Amino acid sequence: MHPLSAVPADVHREFTVMSREWCHLCHDLVDALRPIADEFGWRVVVVDVDQDPALEARWNELVPVLLHGETEVCHYHLDAAAVRAYCAGFPLESEA
């Protein structure tokens, strides 16, 4: 049994966007992501890295960054094909 199969799939269907309020690339990424996330039933959480010194130090010039948990899906610009492939393959389940 896959470890995620014990938990409802929708609990894990959440993207985090590391963002900045004043960042137009961040807004563009979120705007492009929302329809894809909606299509696959994923939630989008936007985190302003400037509100937390540790996040600002970690992500600084990389924003926007699209994460699923600790996994970086893409940054700077939305890679729609990668996001769709990622969503379509989640959660990973064994055929056994």
C-alpha cells in the first residue's frame, strides 16, 4: 500500500506559491495556475515570503516558486505542461 493511500487524496492536493505582493510574475503565475488547479481539484495557497524572514531568506530572488509540499514544480513562469502532468500523476498508486 502506498503511504498516501491511507489519507484521502484531496488532503494532499494543495499547491503553495511562494510569492511577493509586488511581484507581477507572481501574480501571472497564480492567475495561470488557478484554472489548471481547479480542473484537477487542487487548492492553491499563496504565501508572501516578505512576511517571514526565514521564507524571504530561503526563496528571495527565486519567487515565484510553485511547490507541492517540499517538491518544486516550477519557478519564475508557470510550466503548464509540467503542472498538468504532475496533477494527472498524483497521487501515485500501485497497480498491485
